[in-house]
Amino acid sequence: MNVRVRFAPSPTGYLHIGGARTALFNWLYARHTGGTFILRIEDTDTARNTQEATDVILHGLRWLGLDWDEGPATPDPKGASKGDCGPYFQSQRNDIYRKRIEELRDKGMAYEHEGAIKFKMGRDAVVIPDLVVGDVRRELTDREAVDPDFVIVRSDGQPVFHFVNVVDDLEMKITHVIRGEDHLTNTAKHIAMFRAFGVEAPKYAHIPLILNPDGTKMSKRDLGASLQTYVDEGFDPAAVVNYLSLLGWSPKENREKMPIEEIVQRFDLPQILRHNARFDMTKLQWLDGEYLRELPDDKFQTMAADAFRSAGVALDKFPASYVSAAIATCKGKVKRFSELPAYAGFYFADDVKIDPAVAATDFTLDNLARLKKFRDALDALSDFNASTIEQTIKATAKELGVKLGLLIHPTRLACTGSTSGPSLYHLMEVIGKPTVMKRLDSVLVAA
RNA sequence: GACCCUAUGGUCUAGCGGUUAGGACACCUCCCUUUCACGGAGGUAGCCCGGGUUCGAUUCCCGGUAGGGUCGCCA
């Protein structure tokens, strides 16, 4: 059987991290089985759904690298698409829904009620065969027992989610529905409709939800709920995908950090977990740091430059060789690109800002006297590079009979405005002798 | 209120009747080191509770409890 799975988001203006994870699991299953991954836009709420909102989804999936085999090519519902089961926007499929409604009415499975159309639901328990949690026997709730039938077309003529979802899965020949566990109990309704249409329901796999660190439901406003957060924060999409794949799924042999090819190869439905997972931003950041450290130099350079520019740093005022030398000293040091402006902004600033409190402890009279000696020794240097700087500072420290740290810390603070940063010797070489002298002097003069 | 799912350190998880309960993140200590980061060596910390079944339960069953989900003319 050729596997056909789909991701069917509603364009709400943002892509929820849980939605991204659902998309990922569907994509992984399609790639693992050699099946087809379909993107369908559930834009039945015409007032709220805009092309911009659809674009957010398209961009989000592309950023994650989740390419779809069938679905929209553009955010325009009437625009181009790929695949034979279109249109892939529900707003364009009204004729199909109308025919299916007629079919149900002809079969006596649907009827009009106060202007709306309702589906005739049985009263018996429905067994939902689920690939993740096993057979689930779903009884009617007390409210449903009063009236098990439910609306499938609103009185304004718009078909509702449960109905269009089933019709589209049927028409698009979906074989496996991989979706959030929040849909589990409603699956009874879906199965009943598939039966009413006289076809077999697809296989279901309800995956656990992603919760906040405190165990509550992750909603739009919660930290990290929107995929855009990770784009803005400069995360590596490969790291985000890797982390997401580990939420609710566990590969064998304690594998965690894996290339996407390995995730695809290992991913399968039986290993999906049954319990919800809490989102751990700290672990994502760790994983992202691992990816960042292993990034090829050229990619690191372009992504770092982007991070500086989007933070408003005018890199273009500096020679390309200077920019790339500056960025090179940050490789392997920062965990995220978003840290870069704070970490290495001193490379691109006219003056460094020094916290008065920190200055008070580091720029003591004794330290400044030593700093002056080091400054003069540097001044005499004709060849100003990391190696000669290191030799000079070590010689000065020896001459003064003090620990290296007593020279290094004030020097770093004067040159960068921070107590931590890239390798001091290399950073000094990059900013160059004139700037180093200027910054040291400004500290010495102020004292 | 009813119905459904779930339950291993703070977090993500391995485990599928007998284990010194394994790994990862985080945290702590030490080492390395020009700061930070990385790396290396250690460490603290866990099977929700109560009944069964069994020679033996983290593991199987039942009941609690707790968390999550659903019961819309939202998706």
C-alpha cells in the first residue's frame, strides 16, 4: 500500500510548535515509507483566513525543510498547486462538499435541522483502532446521549471541520491520519462518517501533545509556542527538527543528535510514545548549540552576518575581511546566533560601554598602573598579531611579577566592555592596534 | 457532569517479571584553560498511591490519585 499522509493546518496567522511537530511526524512517516506527504489548507473560516496567514505556514514548513509532494505552490487559494487531488484549499472545494452532503442525505444519514444539516450518529460505542494507543472504545458522553447527532453544515451554508476533514481525507485517499491526541475522542464521529460513505476509515495514529514546562497546555501566548520564535532567535532549523522529533518519539540505542537521514530511517509509528511531553527550551538550546558548533565555516559566516544585520549592526561599513575575521573568533563560542550582537558587538562599535560597577572592581589603581605598562609594551610592537600580543602580555606579567589574569581581565574589559568573549589575543589582532590603543587609552585617561 | 488518554530523577527518555533501574539536558565538584564555551573525570536526584496475580513486580490486572484531552452552527 502506498502511504499517503497529510498535514492540514488552519491559517491562523502563526504556526504552533505542536502543529510543526505534527507536520514533521507526517513528513517523516512519508519519507520513511516512500509515501506521499500532502499539505492541505483548512481555510473554511473565510473571514479570518488570509493569504498572509497561509504564507506563515508555507514559510514555516519550508524553513523546517518539510517539503510536500502535493499541495499549494503559493498562498493564493486559487493559485497553482501540485498533485492530482486538488484543490488543496478547502475554500475551493465547495462543490465536492455539496455532492457529499447530498450523498448523505440520499442515504438518510443527514437531515436538515433549523437551517443547519446534521449527521445521524449512532448510539453504540465506537471502537477506534489507534496505532499508538491501541483500540479505544469510545462511549457517548452524557450530553451526546441526549442527542448524538452533530452539525455538519452550518445554517449559513458553511460545512464544518469534522465533515470537510473526513471528506477531504476520503477524496485525497489518505491512508494514515497522524495528528494530535486532542482529536482522539472525536475520531468516533469521523469513523461513523467514513462508514456512512461506505468506505473504510484510514489508519489513525494519535500522537501525544506538547505541553508547557509546567505541564499546562501550550497556547498561542506561551513562550516558544510559535515556530517564528525559533526563526527570529536564529535557531538552526535542523536542530529544531531534531529536537521536535524526540518529543513523543524515541529511537533505539539512546540516539539523540542525529542527521535527518537517520531520523527518517529510524522513524516509525510503533515507537511513538503515549504520554505528553513538556517542552524543554534548555535542551533545545543545547542541541542547537551542538549543531551550531558543527556548522561549516562558510555557513556560519553567512548566518552570523545575518544575525548581526537583523540586530541592526551596520556590517557593511566594515571591510569584508574584517567582518569575516571577527565572526571567525566567535565560532564554537556562542550557542545561538542571537547571542552574537551582545557577544561580539564590540567589533563594530565606535566605543565600548563599560558597566561602572564592573569597572570599579577591575580598574583599580594597581591594575591601571599595570595596564599602562602593557599598553606601552604593545605600543612598541611593530608586528601586532595574536602571537606577539600573547608574548607581550606574558612578558609584561612576568616583569611585574603578577599573575596573567591581572592583566588579561582589565585588558579584555577595556577592549570589549565585557568580562567574557572571544579569545583575547585574537580579538585584539582583529580590532587592530589603533583601536586597541584607543580603547586602552580611554580607560587610562579616565582614571 | 460524562467520556477518552497517560503516569520512570526537575525535564526528555531506555526498560517490556528477576537489572547495582541505563542514556541525554539541567544542576554541583574537580581537571584542562587567556575569560567564556568546548572537552575530560566524578556527583546529587527517579519507578504516583493502594490492592491483587506471581516464588518474585517499575514491568501484568483492578481501584484510587494526579495531569492532559474531548463532549460547539471553532478548527
